[in-house]
Amino acid sequence: MKKSITCVQIQPVFLDPLATATKICSYIEKASKREPNLVVFPELVLSGYPNFKIATNEYRNEYIRAAISVTGPELEQIAKTAENFGVVTVLGFIELDPDFPEVIYDSSCIIDSDGELLGTHRKIAPFGVEKLIFKEGDAKDIRVFDTNVGKLGIGLCFEHLNPLYRRALTLLGEEIHCALWVTSEDTKHIVDCSSKITAIENGVFVALVSQVTFKNSGSIAVGQNFIGGSGILDPLGRFVSGPIYGREETLYVEIEPEPWQTQKLQSRGIDARDDLLSLNLATEEYRSLYTKNPKKVDIRTSYSIINN
């Protein structure tokens, strides 16, 4: 059964989540004219990558104020648009922790074609200086999402350099991989190579989507220019659309996953040799606060039991 993938390479409205959500909705509406099944947006498209060249508390607080809740009006607006046009939508955003207002995540979400928010994937290992502002995800973020277009996995930026994470998505049944990036000139080759190896190793189509920014964006927006590089790859690691650099662009590709099923023999089929090479996957999510059992324990009784 053929499916249509759309990758949308755009610049955010920096630190303005409502304006960016409106922009995302307009691109979903434009893309709907080609009747896509899946529309994918870049990492932190809602609403911008942090500018680490501005090392002030004021900027950090301004950036945190641009974080959004998964139950907030921005994702609600995008979900309604996805439902109106019947498209599965994937995008990256600055997520605000529901319990601790000073904690944010480099996160992503999947909205099904009926407008249901299926869940989020938080970046499990923020890279380099990203650790100064983003908290890492945990075990619940290693997952695939069962959508109306198939089982989708998400990788955020340098997560793609973790072969065990890519392997986990394969074993969990990933069918289409959404690779969300911010790409500079220095990391261009890394993005290309990691996308190709993800497609080949996992035996999947890869929807690679990266932000693009422009020199007139303003110094508060970004510390470096992002060049884009979005494209769509087949399970042999070949670009069937893109990569596109230096401008806002929407890419469309029609795929047919079934003929590629034999490509998975090495990744999770008869050639995988799971009897020799296996992967341990944590299942318990991390919690900052643990509440002890309030029930009082009789120390003398416990001591007596232990010694008898």
C-alpha cells in the first residue's frame, strides 16, 4: 500500500510558540493539497534552538518562557489542523515539565490523523552544551508510535550517533524513521551519513527534516546559521527527494514499504543473530521525587524476624 511522506523545512518564529504554531498549521494546510499521509517538521521548530552565545540568566528565562505544555493551546491548534486534513504530524518543540516549571526538554510529539496526541519523545541525551538547558529523557522515551501511517520512530539530532538507540527502534518494530535535526555547515556530513546508515541498518524509509535559518533572523534568535538539508531516503540509504539547503521548502515522496521488507533480514530477521548479540532496554521511567511508604515499621519485630 502506497503512502505519501512530506518533509517541511522551515524557520521558526523565534521564541514565539503561538506564531510558530500558526505557521506550522499553514504549512500543513498547504501540504494537504498533495494529500500526504505523514507531515514531518524539524527539531525544536516550536520555537527555536537556543542561542548558547548569549550566556545570561535573562536569556535563559526568556527561552524557558517559550516552552510549551503538551496540553497547551499550541499543540491543540496543530492537532485540530492535523485532524482537519487527516494527516499524521510529527514535530519538535521545547517542552515544559508538568511538575517543575524551571525544567524543559528538547522534545517531539506525534499527532495521529484523527488529531489524537499519541505521545512525546524527549531527547534521551542532550548533546554538549545542550545539557546546560535541557533535561534528558528516560526509559519511556525509547518507543515507537503506532499511527494510521504505520509504526513511527523518532530520532532527535545526535541521538542518531547512538547505535543502541537506533537498534532499539528496530526491535520495537519501526517502519518509518523521523530524523529531526538542526544542521550547521560543520555537521552537514554527519547528518547525511547518520541518515543513510539509519535507513540501511533499520531497513526503513527515513524522513530527514532540519531547520533552516537566515542572517536577518537577529542575534537573539540563533548563535549560528542552520542550513537545512532535509530529504527522504529509501531503505538502501539513497535520497529519493532532497537534500535541500538554504531555503524553506516542502518535499513530497510517495513510498511503498511492502517490497522492502526483506531489507530487514539483517536488522531483525533471520540474519540478526540475537542469540549472540542482544540489547538490554530499561523499562522504568526516571522520577525526581520518590515517596517512601508511610507505613511505620516495628524495628524490634523486624530485627527479631531477621535473626530468626
